[in-house]
Amino acid sequence: MAYVSDNKKIIEVIFSVIDGINQRLPNEERLEKSVGTVLFGASSKLDSLGFVQLITDVEQKIEKEFGIIITLA
């Protein structure tokens, strides 16, 4: 069941990035750490620049944690 383990690790990476983003946001704008959190679109708390920063941070952290380069954007 490596898939479940890898999936969990990727979610942990994303949540770690969200922690970093939340440190820079006011309380009312912070993102919930949930797999159901809307990250893009009208219901998201992130503007377009915030979304790009999230994607960039996730790409960098996955490269660091897993040793692979991915491009999400």
C-alpha cells in the first residue's frame, strides 16, 4: 500500500506549506488544513498571487522531501 503512504506524505507536504502561508495571513484569511479546502476560484481565500505562491512552495517542498522535480503550474 505504498500509494496510501505516499498520498499521506504529499498531503503532509501541502499542509506544511499551508502552515507557512497561514503565518503570513491575518486570522480571518487563513486556510483550513483539510483535503476539502478550496484553493482556487471564487470560494478560495487565496488571490491569484497567493495561489501561485502555494503551488511554487509545494513544488519546492516536494523536490526537497522526495528528491523529484515536478511542475504543477
